[in-house]
Amino acid sequence: MNKSHEADDNLSALLDGELSDQSAQLAIRQLGDDPAARARFAEYCAIGDLLRGHHNDLPDLTRKVMAALEDEPTVLAPVRKTPQRRPLLWLAAATCAAITWGLWSTVPRQENAVPLASLQTPAHPPADVMPYLAAHQDYAQAVLTVPEMHFTRVSLSREAR
């Protein structure tokens, strides 16, 4: 172990109260003889005060920093201009409108909205239904025609005449 490291350990032990009376007196004499040892001792005292929370006695660091900042020259940098994004927004809106118009114009339109059920009805009733229709001829026309169509009740039977 070198001599300066041993002296630092002695100073630290002196501050912590770990030295015997004789060793403490020897360390205090060394402080009186060596200015570098006094500076290290002052540093150790400041560190100990900070660790114990007695930092009020230390010089005000904030005041020094603020004073140094006031002495610094102010550099004014120009504000960086942000790129204009409005043309891009208009371009995007126009693109969406063009795509929508193109898709809308290709959709097939139904001019005559006819229900699919009426398109699938046969034009003539099947032959096996004819006897039933003949028996119920009074209502047969209603089955074969569109419901909104007005019709006259006609019967081929003699009783209805």
C-alpha cells in the first residue's frame, strides 16, 4: 500500500472517529504540516456533510450556475420551418374521391326494381293444377295475376250465373 493511500485512509478514519487518541493527534499534526492533506480533509468533510444532509453550509451551487448562465452569450437560432402538408392532404382527398366515383359508376343499377319472386312465376299454370283452378275459378284469377290488379269476378258454373 502506498503512502498517499494510507494517508487518505487515516483522514477518512479520523473523520469517522475510528482512530485512537494517539493516531488522531498524529493525523491532526499531519494536517497542519501538509496543505494537500488539508484540501483532501476539507473535501472529505464536504462529502460527509452532503451524506448526512448538512448541505446548507456548502456554497450555493444553483446561484453559481445561474450566474454563469447569465454571462453566457445567447445564441438565437432560426426556427425550423415545418414542411407544408396541405398539398398532400388535398391530393389524398382527390384520390379518394376519384376512386369512389370510379367504383360507384361501375356498380350495376336496377332501373326497374321488380321483385325476384314475380320473375320466377310461370306464365302458365301447370296442367295438374287445372282441375283445381276450374273448381275454384272464382279465385283463380287472383292467384295468376299481380295482387294490385283489379279484376272482375267471373264464373263458368251455372250456379254463379
